[in-house]
Amino acid sequence: MKKLLLLSFAFLSLTACSSDDDTPEVEIPTVGAVLQPTVGGPNQPNQVYLDLSTEESKSINRSSWDFGFSSSSDFRVVINGSLKMAIKKLATSDITVSQEIDNTVNVGFDTAASLGYVDNPTGILAGAGAGVGTAIAEISATDADNKVYLVNLGFDISTTKPSTGSASVDGTARGWKKVRILRSGNGYKIQYADLTSATFTEKTVSKDAAYNFTFFSLTTGNTVSVEPEKAKWDLNFTTFTNYTPYQGQDVTYGYADFITTNVKAGTQVYQVLVADGVSYADFTKAKIVETNFTTSSTDQRIIGANWRNGGGPGTLPSIRTDRFYVVKDVAGNYYKVKFLALTNDAGERGYPSLEYAILK
């Protein structure tokens, strides 16, 4: 049995753990804990999945996958927004046809969200594709309807050490591929090739109902373990492709220090401002407002980047001490969550820590 008090940062620094280990049931902490997800410093190489009920986490290098194949009843495929991948639907369904690089297919202030080159950042998959839901249209049972996509693979993880307090997440460009995805029974078939190649590689990808997605890497040509089982995580620390307003329209923009919730499995969250007269220390289950969870049922970005100040010229990034969060997990447990740090003692970014406690 775990019996936790409010522990020091170093003692509970999280390490990666398997999502399918056959471990015994662990008692939920009743007082609280301080945790340090292993994001990995200012290059932020890791996506970290945190389960509040067990204090367990899984850390995965964010360049280890390219596509996520939904395990739900429909046939949806997501792209790796943590690498600033972007994707454009072509007119052809023939993957052997040579294609050319299109540098307008990217993530940045010059790319309108309405172009649909990235997945909708809310995390909701349903839609017609082209950013209405996923960037890739739902995979059709009719093969001829499944078009080829031009794929900008985004950026490798940076190895450049930035100035103190800054993040450096984008490394060298990963290049381009052409990709076509079909159904294969109750699973998927992915075809991919270099842009000018007249031949292609084809692999099958199966659904697994225990997980939100099955993930696939074009680099290895294999599926890869990324998320824990869908009922075994609540928060994901990651870099993230979001929408942001710019010159009168929404554009695509890459964020560091981003946190999403497991909306697909049913995790919910809302933000509480101290200015509203409610403190973290005094917050109890009786003070929960159930209707405040509603927005998070259709948007994974409630925490997002709202927990921190990004900093700027002459100003280091910092956490926002005027707020905390209430999280309701898939099993119906309630927690209060307060962020304590964004940087380490040297001021280097990418070392978050948080305090949380279950509400009973």
C-alpha cells in the first residue's frame, strides 16, 4: 500500500513505466503528492502521460511516432502535432504518382487554421477531415475514396541549448512523404513512400480497444507503444500544435509546456481562479461545480498553456500562482491540482512540478 505525504521533488521524480504491466491495485493518495513529470528540459523531448490515481507515468520520446490510428468504432487517424507535422489531401488516390514538396503545408503564423493541414486541437476526431476533426478524412470503406496525402513530417527534437528560461524544441526538418490509408477489416492499411517513388511500402495496423490509439512510425515501419491504456492516464505533458488568433484569423502555432487531458476516455477538468475567493488549501469536494466540467468534455486544452506565463524579452517564464485545477478522472475520482514550477533551480525550462490531492 502506498501511504503518501507531501513529498520532496527529488523523491517523486517520475520515471517511465509500462502501460501494460500486471501490477496490483494501488491505494489512491489521501493527503497529496508533489510530482515531477520527466519532460526532459528545454528541448522537451518527452511526452509524459500521468495517472493521478496511481501516481504512475509513462514517458515517450515524441519523435518515435507519426500517426495514431483510432481504436473507436469509426476510422480516424491523427498526426503527430508535437513535431509540427502538417498534411494536405491530394486529388489522386494513386500513391505511385510522383508528388512535389509544397512548403505552404506547414505549421506557423503563415498557415491559416482553416486550411485544415493539422488536426483540430480540441482533440475531437469527428468531422469531414481538413481540420474539421482530424486533418485526414475518415477512412472510407470504399478504397477509391481514400486519397493520397502530402505529409510534412515536421521537425526532429532540437539538441540546441537555448538561453536560460527559453525552450528550443524544433530541430532539423524531418522531410516529406506521401501517404494513403485504407481500411483492412476492422483495422487499417497504411501505404507510404518518398514523394517521387513509383513504389510504396504497405503495412496493416490493428485496433486495440484497451487504448485510444495504435501508433505507427514511418521511420521504423512498425507500431510503437505511446499512450498507456486509455483508462490509465489523465494528463499529457507535451509540445503541441494549437490554433491562435493572428491578424483577424486563427493560425497554427506550436506551443511548449502544453498539457492536455484524456478527453477521449472521459477525463474532465476545470480551472479555479484564486481571485474568485477560493484557495487551493481550502478547496474541498463540496465546492466542486459539476457544470464547470462541461467544456472539457469536448476540448482537451483546458489546462493547455494556461498554467504558465511564457516569458519574453527580459522576463523569464513562470507558473501562474493565481489558479489551480479540478480534475475528474475516468473512474469518477476528483482531484485538485496546483502547479509549482516550470523550471529547475537553474532556471532551465522543461522541469515542471505539480502538487495534487484526491477530494473525498
